[in-house]
Amino acid sequence: MERQRKAVMLGLLTVLLWSTVASAFKLSLAAMTPVQLLFYASLVSIFVLGSVLALQGRFSELWRYSRRQYLQSLGLGLMNPCLYYLVLFGAYNRLPAQEAQPLNYTWALTLTYLSVPLLKQRLRPLDVVAGLVCYLGVVVIASRGDLLSLHFADTMGVVLALSSTLIWALYWIANTRDRRDPVAGLLLNFLFGLPFIALICAFTDGFEVERASGLIGAAYVGVFEMGISYVLWLNAMKLADNTATISNFIFISPFLSLIFIHYLVGEKILPATYVGLVLIVAGLVLQRVKRKVLRRRVTPE
């Protein structure tokens, strides 16, 4: 029970941190460009992840991998942080946070669909129903409730937000073949991705930001979105006697996020956002129900 209590506390803390990052993205992007935010946040994330490994006495693991594993980090680093966050921050730069955050939240459904051709998993009827419900929520949010006209306020922003789910899902599928320590692997991904991010920044927007508040926001993103929250979540899942209970906490995050977006960013949350988000979460919950039923069917009494 003590382990489960600690797991619950770590899980809830992680969800609380995740719920703030959409606001941090939007506030930071008011003072810097997406590529600048990515560069400075990645620097901070590398420091945080490196510090975690050093405190755990495992920093030397970074030098023990094979050439193939370092090449793997190069490929994964180009996907995350390089491509994923460039696309995601691009979406937040164009869309209100209340729209970008729920659209990006559909990555779990994208992962399910991509797992069919890439991991040879079966697509069941309930997956199709969950997808229809989930993407109906996407349309409600993107059209701001005007379903008949299907007019999107910023079509490119919507495309970027949905594209980020595709990149993130592909990253996690590729990550299933990675047998290294998760924190060390993520740190190497950031280390290999950083030079490409720096080059893009140097040849586009440069490194000079308009206001110091942007750097503060980038530091927050680097610590809590790209760094410590990942470590906290891993520890929560390791400590949990019942991982399903902990993993269900992620459904709290998008609703908490709307509260922060309203009070910190100052956005008036539209009714369509609430409706769309409920539909998205309902679709994702349908998938969870399916998995639970299947586990009961195949587990002997």
C-alpha cells in the first residue's frame, strides 16, 4: 500500500505538471519563435536529464552503448525533440492553446491505428467507434462548434497539431525497439537532436529573443515538459501495484489544462472546446474499456 500511495502521489504530480505546459508553451511563444523555444528548452532538458542520471550514479551508462544504439539515438533525436516539438510549437503558435492541446491529445488514438500496419496488431470494431467519437471531438474543436460549415479558423494550425500526433506515435513505436535505460536513452536523443535544432535556429530566427520572459518559459518547458515529468511518471509506473489506476490519471490532464489556460493565458474557453474535449476523452476511454475486457477474457480465474 505504501508503494501504491507513493505511485499515486507521483502520478498526480506528473499530471499536474503536464496540465501547465500548454499555458507555458503559449506564454513562451509570445516572446520567442517556435524554434527558439525548442532550442532553449532542449538545453535545459539535457541539463535536467543529465543531472538525474548523475544523482543516480548512472551517468557513465551514456558511454556504454554500441554504435548501432548511438545511430538509433540519432534517428530518434531527429523525431523527438527535433521534428515533434517544431511541429507542436508551430501549432501552438497559430492556434489558441485551448484548441492545440486537445488536438495533440489524440496521439494515443493515432498510435493505435499505426500499430496495425507497423506492429501487426488487430484493429477491432471498438477501435473504429472510438476513432469516430474522438475525431468528431477534433472537428468540434477545430470548427469551434460550427460543424455545418466545417470552417477552421486556422487550417494550417489544425494540420500541424494533428501532424504532431502522427510524429509522436511513430516515435513511440520506434522506441519499443529501444532496450536502453529510458532516461539515458531520452538524454541521448536530445543530445543528438540538439545540433540540428541549433542549425535550424541559426539559419532562421537566430538565438536572440525579444524578452527575458521567453527564456524563463523555455526553462519551465525544459524542466517540466521535456525533463522531470518524464522521470516522475516512470517512477510512478515502477512503484505502482496497479499501473492501470495510475495511467488513468492522464484523463485528468486536459481538463486541468483548460483551467490553467483560462487563468494564466487569459483565453475564454469556448463551449465547443468542452464538448470536443469530452468527446476526445470518451473515445480514448472506449479503448481502455476494450483492453480491460480483453484482459479479463484471456486471464484465467
